[in-house]
Amino acid sequence: MIAITPSIDLDDSELDEKFIRSPGPGGQKVNKVSTAVQLRLDVRSSASLPAQVKRRLVSLGGQRVSNEGVLMIEAHRFRTRERNRDDALERLVALIRKAAYQPRLRIKTKPTRASKERRLESKRRRSLAKRSRERPRWEG
């Protein structure tokens, strides 16, 4: 079990790991050793995640979530499997924590009469300051 939040624990059996060859430069070993990791989580069929978290996770995942609802995180920052596996897991946990946070709904309010008057007064003062910098007009 992977602890995400106090109320959410992710079961290890829901994660699917696949090791692939890491892209980019690396020398002689790069074409022989599979150190990069692809971590997959089927978000839609996950029993560990509440429905609200699933919805937010799919929207936060963006292009990392397939049409079938599978979230894939690829990690190839480090040279070893273990560090890449830990990196992918940390990124997954961070994404689920972000999805678990429920933003407060904003209550629409109207500006007060005093704030409107302050705004208009500051606009008048600014207008006067700019008008005083104009070149004087000749009346003739």
C-alpha cells in the first residue's frame, strides 16, 4: 500500500511497471540496459481512488492519460532503475495529492459603492495629471 493522503491509500497491484531503454545520449551501455520506467495506473477502474479524485486526476493528467483512462508516467532522468522507479512513483503520488485537493468554490461578489467611487476618483486624478502635461493650446 502506498499512502497518498490520510484517507487515500493506493494498492500496489493497481500499478503496472515496464522498463524500457532510456532515450538520449549515454555511451556504450545505453542500448543494452533498460533503465527508464513507464508507470501505469488505470484511473477509471481503480478501487482505491474516490470518484471526485478520479475526475480531477484525468483532467490534471492531460496527455499522460489515454482514452481508456490509463495514466502513464515515464521517468528516465536517472541512470538506475531504482531511482527512476522512485522518481515515477513520487511524481504519481504528487499528481494524486494534487487531484485529491478540492478547491473551494468562489462566491461571486459585487464591488461596493465606496470601492467604485475610489476607482473613479483615482482615474480622475490620473487624468488631471496627464492633462497638465499637455502642450498648451493657442486660442486665436
